Amino acid sequence: MSAAIISQGDEILSGQVPDTNFPFLARKLAKIGIAVQTHLVLGDSPGRLAQAIKSLSASSGLVLLTGGLGPTADDITRYALSEALASPLQLDQPALEQIEQHFARLKRPMSPVNRVQAMIPATARTIENPWGTAPGIAAKLGQTHIFALPGVPHEMRAMFSDRIEPELRRLGLAESAIVSRSLHCCGAGESDIFSLIKDLMARPENPQVGITAKDGVITVGITARADSPAAALELLDEKSRRICSRLGQFLFGRDQQTLAQVLGELLVRKNQSLALAESCTGGLIGKLLTDVPGASKFLLADLVTYANQAKIQLLGVPEKILEKHGAVSADCARAMAAGAIARTGADWALAVTGIAGPDGGTSEKPVGLIFIALARKDSSGKPVDIDVQECRFTGDRQHIRLRASHAALDCLRRALLGGR
Amino acid sequence: MSAAIISQGDEILSGQVPDTNFPFLARKLAKIGIAVQTHLVLGDSPGRLAQAIKSLSASSGLVLLTGGLGPTADDITRYALSEALASPLQLDQPALEQIEQHFARLKRPMSPVNRVQAMIPATARTIENPWGTAPGIAAKLGQTHIFALPGVPHEMRAMFSDRIEPELRRLGLAESAIVSRSLHCCGAGESDIFSLIKDLMARPENPQVGITAKDGVITVGITARADSPAAALELLDEKSRRICSRLGQFLFGRDQQTLAQVLGELLVRKNQSLALAESCTGGLIGKLLTDVPGASKFLLADLVTYANQAKIQLLGVPEKILEKHGAVSADCARAMAAGAIARTGADWALAVTGIAGPDGGTSEKPVGLIFIALARKDSSGKPVDIDVQECRFTGDRQHIRLRASHAALDCLRRALLGGR
């Protein structure tokens, strides 16, 4: 059973808006044994979209569309579906009532333009969308099942998980099983990881193994195919075990786990609290940790001291250090970490200071120079230096800030694992 | 002149890694009048990739590939190119030297596996990559120009801008011109904005107008096509002027401008400083503001007070308020903003507190309830309340946090524009 996904919208084809719906759907479909064979991105032309629906329906058992169900003139999916199915649009009364109820819940007046969202091809049916105004549309063309979902990511995700996935199972559309696992590593380069597992990556092989790198995180991806989910999982587990044993402490997590999440869980398990002191990362480390629900169990505060004056006032960094060594220095990072513990009473503090660029670099202190300090509260409540690292990252501002954030989180992860 | 883009990699087709390279390239190509007609995502199969290169070369004047140039076994682009071009791989000595130099610069030993990155088809040539280890590959198949670029986003971007784009201009590949503009609005819903400009959105029309919504930002996209860049720009400007006059103060920026960037520029222009006090957004507002280079010109500090104790210690929020109203309250938000001014001396302070979910909601204080407070320093240096907003957002944690951050930034933007 293979699937085609069509992402609809000029804003996607022109690169104005990144398509986050496709990776979500591909991942979800793979888990139930449906391989995505084609991913097509099309603009706002009803004729071309109708044509693609027809031709992909001929080669795939399942066609998923995202986007183009909104109330505005560029929302053309219902028209394209009507053309592809040769079935005129008509008003679906229950769908209209759901849209009216949605606006009532939000206590907002419903604009007359939203009425069009209840129009669907006569031979299709709507899929309820309690998360937004646009109902989905389900149809069949020959033997192929077609589902059109709204493009707003959080609505599309909720609808897929809650409505489409159960329906695909009911329809028995999962044939063979494909299971994937990602193993995430930090603290080593892509070729270092490759050298560790090279002999386990021969191709073509099942499971297949690949390596990717992003923002300092090296990911080993494993994909196993078999006739049943259980058989695929067995293949995957066996390969995964062999690879994990090679990766050692570089390995921090798998699949959707992030470094921030793994570190948070480690802190909660060890009943340790954390404070952050950020400069060039400007809140990014706090953001990464609080992306994960439950960060309040360990994170006391994040003192983003962007100005030198704030480093002095809010963290007690001695003026002498800033004068002698500058804000981008190992001494300043150490003083920031110590200050974060002194001001919050946290068990641990991570501090990051550096030059994220693109401006502000010198030959002595180039863009990408980052200092990371880790401090711990001793038994008398005083901060003690645990580690200070000098890193040099290349790339643009966002990349440098993410590398620095990941390196900082990994520094504490290793310290906690090392039992320090 | 139309182009095809192939994003290569199992990690993309399986949805493990979002493809950020495609939107970047589509946007860049549109600017030089090259329309992307096909975007194809393929997995790690050299045979299928070779086939796609051949068939897309027959229908497009330009084929761009991203990914699969790394040193590991799943990096198959060079093999597929060799097959498509019917041209054997051979070692490119200058490319090997560049790779060696790259490792020397990083002061890291070069792994023998990196040597394969200097192998290219005999009829192709390498494109230097000073940003990483993988050189690009340029080739011609019939009349079609083919460029293969590494998949690592920051390397791919630098190489495209610095090497490929100038070459496309030299080759005269830009024929007709397509220009796009995005107009970003905040403070209104998608259907509100549609109602304002509905009559300017008739289809098919040139320029084409579309509306999209993301995380509280409503974007009006305008795309104009003409024979020359100047003619396209004239069409675009005319349409854009008419739309802008309807959008009024909802409109905050265009194209790659973010709300954070626009607000930062406004603060710098008015010579005003800002402090933040974040709770549920956990550093996200600071992160958004410091994503933009130069934030140090206005941002003094961001006090992320996640724990109640931190709100008391670091911001001086009265315990009474936390006991009586709780941390998620208008009073707490006001006290946080006032505290941020008192502790940092900033001209303005924004405070955000709320429930981002998925847990922690009650019937009285549901997930999505957010309080935003804005305070200003008066002439005697004391904080004065300017605004406090109670918002109710729906969606998942990330969406709620982004909506809250955008609403907070927009609150200050409007206050600065209103001259308060």
C-alpha cells in the first residue's frame, strides 16, 4: 500500500511558508505501514490540482491533501476535488452547524465567507473538525481513498490523529509494516559517528541505516520493513541494540526526544533544580527546556542578561571581570553561572556567553566563539565551578545559537550521568 | 524557464527531518524569475534518483538537488548523477585539497571516509564549499543545467547565494520575472483580513493574492508575473499599495520581516530600552527578539521566572498577589512588568504569564489562558501600567506559546506607534 501526499498552496510552492504537514503525515503513515511514494507540492490552480488528484489516484491507494480548505478565494481544494470527482459542490447542513458552533465557542461572530467551508462535492462526505472552522473532506475515486485536510498545522495534526488514522485502520489500508527509529547523539561529529557504526550501514540492507547532522545533534536513522509490525519491530530492535552499544554516552535519546527533554527528565529523576544565565543565546535555552511540558518541575529561572549592566545587576558578575576579560570570556561565564546559583538557590546553573554574529567578531574573539560554564551548589549552598568550555562554531547566527544551546545542555547531561 | 527541485534523503521522505532547503531555494529562484514547477522528495535509492534526474532534465531547464553528498554510505547523490550522466566517478584533486584544508582549519583530523566527497562524474565539475566538507557538483544533461548541493542547511544556503545564484545569472537562465511580497498582520483574524481585501483577490488575476495564518500572524501574499523584473515589480507595487492602505495598523511588516524584528527596529528608532518578564513562554519572547542581530541595542534583560519563588525573588512580585490571585492572573502580570522595570531600569517592560498546557488547566483557568502586561517607566523612574490583556488561545503548547509571544510583542508595537 503506497500513499501520495499533495501539499497545496502557492505559499508553500513559492517557499513563503515551510510545509510542516508533510513530514508529520509521512511519519504517521510509516508507523502504520503505509509508505509515502510521492510528495507533490502544487500552487493555487484548481485545474492542475484536479489533474494531480486524478493521476495520483491511479497509482496510489491513498491520496492525502493538505491545505486549501479555508474560507478565502485562494482556497481551491474543494473546487479541485469537485472537478476530479465530477461531482458538483453542495451545502452540507451538519457541517455548517459545526462551523457556526465553532464561532459560538470562540464568542466571535461568524463571517458570511465561512459558509463556503460547508460546501463539499455531492459524492463526498465531511470530516468533523472541532479544532477549527474548516471541516475535512473524504471521498473515493475508483479504489483510491482521498482525504482532504486543512492546512493549519495544529488542526491538521489533531484531525489526522483523531479521525483519519482510525479510519485508515478500519479500512484495512495498512499492508506491510515499516518502522523507523532515530537515535540522537551529541558531543561527536558526523564522521566520528559514522566511523563507529560503518560496518552496520552496508546497502541495500534491511533495516537501513542513515546518518544526518543538525545543529550539533547527529542522528542515526534506522528503518525496518517486514510483513507484520511485530516482525519489523524485531528487526529494528536487533539493529538498534547493536548500534546503541557502539554509541555509548554520545547517545542521548531517540525519535521525538529532544536533548532538552532528556535533560529535563534526568533532572526530575535526580530531584535537581536548574537555573540558567544566558547572554548570546538570549532565552533560547530556556525556550528549548520549556518547550517540554513539566519544565516547572526543575527550572527555577532563566536570567537572560543581554546588557553588561544586567550581568552586573541581576547576576552579580564583578565589573572587574567585564573590564579585564570582557563579557565573552571563560571568567564571565563562570561568574554568570555562580551568580545564577546565588540568586536563585538552584542546584545547578548553566551559563552561556559568546558572539552569535553576524557582527561583533574580532580576530581575537571571532563570531562563533562561545563560553559555556556549569556550576553546582555545594553542601553549604555556595556555587562551585564544575566545567567551563570554549567552543568555536561556524555557520549563521541561528546555527551558532542552537549549537551553543545544545552544547550547554549536553554539558549538564554528561555531568549528571557522570554523577558529579 | 522552469525549475525542478529534488530533495534527497530517506530522513526527509520518512518525515524524520523537515526539508528546510526547498522553501529557501523556491524563494531564491522566484526572485530571479525562475518558477519552481516540481518539487520531488526521494529516498536513498541511487537508481530511482538517477531516473528522476533524467526525466526532470527532459522537462525542466534547471534541476537542483539537495542532500546526499556527505561521506557516509547513505549519501548516494554522486552515484545517481554518475548513472544519469553515464559518466564514471573520478577523484577531483583540487576538491580533495579543499576538503583537507577544511579539516585543517577546524584543527580536526580528516577521516579517510571524507575522501569520497572529492569523487565526481568525469563530465561534471565541483563547486567549492568553504562552509563544510561536501563540495557541490555541477553538470549538464542535454540543455539542462544540474546542480547538486549539500543537504546541511547552512552550507546549502551559503553555497546557493554565493556560487549558484551568480552562475544562474551568468548563464542567463532568468527569462520572465516573478516577484512576490508577503504582508504580515497581527491583531486580526484570517477572515477579518479577508473581509478587508476580498474585492482585491479575484482569480485568476495577476498579481495573485492569497491569505495564510500562522501562530497569530496573518499574511497576505502577493505574486506578480511579467516579462521583466521591472514590469513585475510595478504590478506588485501597485497591488501592494492598495492592499496596504486597507490593512492599516494590523500590518506590521513584509517578506522576511518578523514581528520581533519590526518591534526591535521601532525601539531602536525611538531610543527606548526593553526588559521582559516571562513565565509560561519560558524565554521564547527573548529568543524571538534575539534571533535578530543587534537586539543588544534595546534589550536589557529577560527575567524568565518559571517558579513562583523566582517571581518573588527576581521580580519582587508580592506574595500576597500569588496567594490571592495565583501566578496566572492580571495582577501577577502587572506586578511582573513593574518588577522588570524596577530591577533593570528599562523604559518598557512586557510580562507574560499563563497556562501553555497540555496540563495545569482548570475550568476557571483553562489551558490557553494568558495574561499580558505592558508597563512603562515614568519620568521619575517608576513603573506605570499601560495595558493588561486577557487572551484565550486554542491549540497545542507550541502554538499557544507562540500566539502569546506574538500578542505580547504586538501589544508593545501598538503602544509605541500610538505614541503612548
